[in-house]
Amino acid sequence: MTLERLLRPILHFAYPNVCVVCQSLLTRNETYVCAACQNDFDAFLLPNESAEKMMATLEAHFPKQTVISDAVALYNFHKQGKLQALIHAFKYEGLSRLALEQGRRLGEAILREKRGARFDFIAPMPLHPIRKIERGYNQAERLAKGVSEVIGTPVRELVRRARYAKTQTSFDLAGRLQNVKNAFECDEALNGESILLIDDVFTTGSTMMECAKTLKSAGAGRITIATLAVAAS
């Protein structure tokens, strides 16, 4: 971890009116992220562009899968980019309100992209209790709450982590699949409900696929996945 990343949370709590990405002063109408950095994020601009990319990735890794029906995301994710600094800030530096704010932006994208779609519940990707204690909160739950405030669908923690798994970032596809195999459980009996499954970053889709399979086994109907970002291919 660089000195800059170590100091960023301290700087923000001491001087909350600075951008969490570039540390420039925020204007009265800006919160957490300045307009310049927000505009530099690699946003999906075309209708259903994010859905096509995510569903194509799922099809490549899970041919003929029928578990996940649709998808949506806000940004392309690039390593060492500005968006990575933002996600790091709300994932590891305690800025849970930043995740809530970005969740509202994701909710607005869902309203634009999925007009007419109806969801019974929003389900955040669960954290293992140990990891949740380490972070103080589940960043996916914070994102989900922001989405809920915009689209009006209730958040329910339908899935829980059945076992502790290592972070997915260090594995290839085969390792990712093995790492999350049987990692989730759902104790609720569902009856065809339409679920919106939320996470922060979509990479291979292995984690969301395993979680979606658990929901399907519990009786869920149509499952749509939504993430803040999609890893650039």
C-alpha cells in the first residue's frame, strides 16, 4: 500500500471537503468526488452496452447458462485508474457513505436501462462475518441501499456466506470457480421472486453466478445482476 493510500482516509476525515480520488477541494455542490474525476470514470454510454458486455462474459465462461437473465453496470474498471481509487476508498477505508452515493448513481442507471423492469427484492452480495467485522460494513449492502433509495425496491440479505473464501483477485478463472464453490447459502424459501443481485465489481462473473445459483435453488425467479463497474477486458 502506498503512502498516499495510507494517508487518504486520514486526510478525508480531517478535511472532508476534498476529493477522495485527487484530493482537490470540492465545490459546494460536490460530495466525496470532484466533477473532474467523476467525468474521468469510463462510463458506459450506449443503451444496454454494459448488459451486452456482462452477458457475453457470462456466456464465454458459462455457456448456455440460464441462471442470470440480465445485467447492468455504470463503469468500466481499469487497474490503477481513478475508479479503482474510489472503490478502494469505500471498500477498505471506511467511507461507507461514498458507496451509498455511488449506489444512488447505479440506481439511476437501472431506471434508465431497465425501464419497466420490476424487482421484488434487492440482494447484496454477502460478506463473510469475519470480513464484515474487519471492514465494519458490507460495501455491497451500502451500494444496494443506495439503489433502493432510487428505485424503491426493498433490500433483503437473502444469501449468506457459508464459508470463508480468499479474495478472488489472486485467482484465474478455474481458481475463482473453485474458490466460491458452495460458498453461499440461502435459508429462505423463495417463490419465483424477481431478484436484483448487487456487487461492486464484475470480473469473470464466477462469484455472482455461484450466488445466483444459490438463489435459484431456493426458488428465485428472474435474476438480474448490477455492479458499479465491469473489469475491462
